[in-house]
Amino acid sequence: MPDRGPLSGYLSVLNPEQLEAVRHEGAPLLILAGAGSGKTRVITTKIAYLIRERGVEPESILAVTFTNKAAREMAERAAAMEPRAERAVLRTFHSFGSWFLRRNGALLGLDSKFVIYDDDDSTTLLGSIMEDAPRAQAAKAAHAIARAKDYFLSPDDPGLSVIDHREEFRTWYRQYEEKLRAIGNVDFGDLIKRPTELLREHPEVRARFRQRFRVVLVDEYQDSNVAQFELLKELCGPETYLCVVGDDDQSIYRFRGAEVRNILDFPDRFPGTTVIRLERNYRSTSFILQVAGSVVDRNQGRLGKTLTAERGSGKKPTLAFLRDQDEEASFCAELVERSATSGVRYSDWAILYRTNAQSLGFETEFLHRRIPYRVVGSLKFYEREEVKDALALLAFSLNPRDEVAFRRVANKPARGIGAATLERIVAEAARGAPSPDELEDAVLPGDLAAAARRLSPSLSSKARAGVGEFLRVVETGAALLSGGSSAGAGAAKKGRSAEGGLSAGEGLSEFVVRVAIDSGLSDYHRAQDEIAGTQRVANLQELANAASLYPASVEGLVEFLEHIELDRASAAEEASEDSVTLITLHNTKGLEFRRVVMTGLEQGVFPREDKKDDELEEERRLFYVGATRAMDELYLCSCAQRRLYGRTMPTEPSLFLREIDEGAVRVVGRSPSASMGLSAPPAHARGAGASADGLWRVGGRVFHDDYGYGQILSVRESGEGPVVVARFESGRDFRFLPRYQSNSFMRIGDE
DNA sequence: TCACAGTGACTTTTT
DNA sequence: GTCACTGTGA
């Protein structure tokens, strides 16, 4: 190990703990990295260091993260330090699993062209097993199966009863697995579970991978689940250098199967572990850390650490008690607008909320006020009906055994294949008795296209015509893809595209457009557009545009479909012009903003429902994650009432607000505990009117940086614009000339 | 087989 | 307030 001596530039910027973490070698390392402690810097530097100074081959480094965004960022930063780092394998757990299975899945009888089913597809598949069950029930059971896979539980595992103790659940799970295997596709959980099983059952593959990856790094380790832990154990032999980085206080994916014990027990599971703590926070000022820490401190099961702020005390966070979500939205908008006049960029701001549904109010308000914003996550584009239809057709053209895709599009647009006919075809395929001539064509059992063809003569004339049409569509598509889309085919497409309302672009895009038009999906959804004024054809066009990045081949299609399942958020979100970020608390992990507003701090919203024990602790960690995103300023909003299900309900302030250290925040607004004379302005002040521009009205609510929350008592015009007198929570009245106070004095709504 | 209207249920958080 | 599902009638 190169000790002492002047450090090269990229190492000299590290603090002693970070440097120790980068230089550590031997066996295993657990880095407990508090929020904002330079965790990503340590990992990327470590990669560069290993390659540059320890002679490690880039190809032998595997680094896994949980989100694609994190993986990309890591790759970029590592490559900036050391170009050879580009050759390292930097992926999300799931994308690594998929990569692994496409190469080695044959050992499990898995075709390399498999498609990844999302939750919706899994529900459809399970629904075909749970006869007559309403879809909601199938969705619930599908969810339970997903959890079972997170915990590495198979249908015959005794431990399965922890997930769902019903014997019928075990049966559904078993049948679901059988069917999924017969179809030849995988679900999310399989991307972790099946590689692990394969590595266990095939020592030669395990040896090969252990030979290949000498260094394994895991980021956000606190969010790993049991299956991922099992996978790591298979990947890491005695010779492998394993380094995991995480923060138990930021474990927020328990609901998805994340197991905090993974990080808490790491030193026990991997004997000889070195633990290095990074507790210097370079992101936030100390009052912000105090607020975040005082809440998460209440948690029991945690390793415990103390962050120290390297940036000084800064400004106290503001806790604002507001009336309702409308006032909350205008409060946020005012904060942003006000700061914008003094040169703060929109992109310095992030509005955080617990559930995606809460974004709507902010969007409406920001749109109204022309404040640019972007909504991160919740991109439901690939869940849209028309998009899923097109994707199902594409998937079916890859795999005629795909029952889920078949059920979705066989009769869409309606071609006379009703439920009865559909079930007959599915049953026929399951019976799987190919005729002799089909056997010669190597027809796979379960081939739905073949079954439909077989059954066709015995169907009613209407159904027979429909089946014929569907088969024609599928065959045309398959031929187009495998036969190479020649220039001639391209020209033919262009001719038809105008009529379908879609236009073909580069690469795979032509194929997508062709299939959408030829199948009638394009016409079908265009008709829907005309009825409902929707944008479905435009969405199909967007899907086709996204496909243009991929080659027009079977491989290109497989890649495209995988990308959609594993990395659906990226496309629209990269729009990097100056705008406010609207984002769920969960989605903020790994991000930072100069100014952060956490909204909806009310019992039932955040924390959600009456969460108790473990779940409440997870909500606290979520609070911690949200608050520690803020660099300079943090605002917390709590509303006295909130609309839910279209009904306005009174709400209680969040439990977390009581847990915050008194003195670490500045409270504005009528705190429910200390509601001071703000209920109604004195009678003499009523009716005094409004300013000439109509902006300032008696009774209107205002907020001032120094005095907090208040209500307007009187308004009159002067030579310098309106003069406003307001009474604040302290009970004192102050006079303002808003013209000169635009930065510290603002409206937050009318009466 | 399909279109429509009325009725219920429902909201975390995501790879 | 929204969405999905159910039953009815054509």
C-alpha cells in the first residue's frame, strides 16, 4: 500500500476517513456513510484507485446500485477520474440479474429473449390461475408473490407462511411459477432469485463469476433485500473483495422487501469486517441536520451515528402551519417566486411529498403562476393502455407463448375473439398437442399462435375470421423483424403511416409503427382520441420515437423492451432547463437541493395512517432522508385540513413535528397548540377594501420572514403603491409597503 | 359480443 | 373525485 508521500490530486481532496475507506483492502468493508458525507465520491474514487494504483483490471470490478440514475452517475464520475473505469460493470441489481440470465439462463431452460413482466402483467398471469377472483385480489396475491421472491422464498418453503399463511396462496404461487416458466418470461423478483439459484446449482458458473469479479461494491446497501443478500453471497468467494456502503437511517424500502438487518448484521455475516464511518456532512447546515437527526434519533433499532456539519449553522428551518393544501401550494409558490426575484434559480428548489397524488395541487398552482417545474417519477407513460397494448404485441412477436400479451391484444381492436374463444385457445395451447406437421416446424408447447391456428377450423365463422386476422398481424410482424426490414419494406410503411396517424423514424421505430398500424391498434386508439379527446396516438408515436434508438432486429427489440421495464423513468426527466423539482420523498434519495420544502406533515399523510413500531420507524427515516436533501434552507408545511377523496377533513400535525428539537426551527402560522388571535380580524378593519391592483385584501393571509404569519387589517393606496397593515401571531401590527418588501413579505392566499 | 350506465372501492412509497 | 368492475340491453 502506498503510504505517506504526497497524494495525487484525486485523493488529496478526501478527508481521513474517506481516504481510509478508499485505500482499505483485504476483507470485507462496511462503510457507514451518513447523508451528505461524500459516499458517492468514496465509491467512485475507490474504483479509480483500484484500477490506477492497485493494478486491478476494470473488467473485474462489479458495482451495483439500486437505481439507474445512481448507476449512471457513478459511471460518469468514475470515468471522469479514470477513463478505464468505463470497462467496469456498473449496474443496478436488477439489470445485473437480467444481464446474467440472458447469458446463463439456458441452464435453467430460459430463452435469452425473455421479456420482463411488470406488476400489472404478473397480476394478469395470476388472474388466469385464480379463477373468478376479482382483479384486485389477484393484484394483492401477485404482490405477495413478489414479496416472497424478495425474501428468497419458493412455493414449497415453510417460511412462506410469513407472507401469506393460506394453503391456497402456496398453490397459486406454485402454479404462477409453473406458468411463468412455461411462457419463458420472468418477473422482477426472478431477476435476483433465479441467478442466485443458478449460481448455487452450478458450481462451475459460480467459479467462473468469482474468477471474473474480484471486487464487488454495493451502494445503498441498507435497501438490499434478502434475495439480494443471497445473490451477493454466491458472487463473493473467499478471494472476492466485498465493500458495501450504506446508511441504516436511510433504509426506506422495507415495504418492498428491503431488509435493514442486512446492513445491521453485515459484520456478523461477514467475519473480519472492517467498519468505517463517514460522519462529516458536507451538504447541509447544522440546523437542518439537527431537525433531521432529532426525529430519526427516536428510532430504536439503529446503529447510531452523529453527523457533524462542515458548513456552519446556517438558517433555521421554517415550520409553517397552513390552512389547507391550497394554501400550502401557494405558500410554496410564493417562496419560489420571491426567491426568484433575488436571483435564486428555480432548480435550486424541490417540493417533497409523501404520495404521488399530492403533486397535482402544486402542478396546478405552478402552472397558473407560470413557475417552471418538472415532476420526477410517477411517469406512468409505460403503464398507459395504448402503450401497453403496443408493447404486448411486440412481446408476442418475440414469444408466441406469451399468454399475458396474448390475452391483452388478441381481441384488440375487437375482431370477434370473445372470452370463450380466448379461453379455448389458451386451453388448447396448454394441452399442447401439436399436429405432426407442426412438430416438424419445432413448435413449442404452449405456442398460442399455433394453438389458434389448430383450433381455427372448429370456430364460428366470426371467431375464425378474427383469429385469422390476428395471426396474419403476428406473422407479418415476425417476418418483418427476422427477415430484416429492407428498404422496400420501409417505403411501404411510409406510404401507410400517414393514414395511421403515425410516422416512422429510424431503426426499430419503423417496426413499432408498422405493427401499430397493421394491427389496427393505431386506428382503434385514434377513434378513442376523437371520443375522449385523449392523446393516445401521440403516445404511440412517442413510444415509436423511443424505439428509434434501437436497431431493427430481434436483439434490438429485446433490448428495447428490457430498457422499458428496467429504466422507465429516464427519458422525459432529463429535461434540465431551470425548473422546480416536484418529487416524492422516496425518489429524493441520493439527490440534493439548495432549498427544500417538505409538505403534508400531518398525521395520516406523513406518517401515513397510524403506522406503528417498525413502520413508523421507516417513516421517520423517510423524514430524515427528505430533510437531509436540503443544503441551505428547509421548510416544513403542515395543514389544518386536507381534501381527501374529494372531501375536506380536519388533520392533526405530524407526530414528527413534536419530535423536532425545540429551538431548531422557526414556527410560523397558527400552531394548533398555540393558536393566537388570528381567527378573525377586528371588526373595524373589515370592509376597508383592497389595493388598487387587487393583490392585497383585508383579511388576506400574509407571511413575513421575521414576523411569521399574519392577517391583513387594512389596505390603503399611497404615492408609493399600496400600504398594508397586518397583524402577526405575536399580536403586533406592522405596516408595509409591499413594493419595497417583495423579498420578505408575501401573500399566501385570501381569507 | 359490445356499449353503456350505475355502483362500489379506493390511494403509499418503486426496481 | 377517480377508476374499475358489474350487470343490462341491443
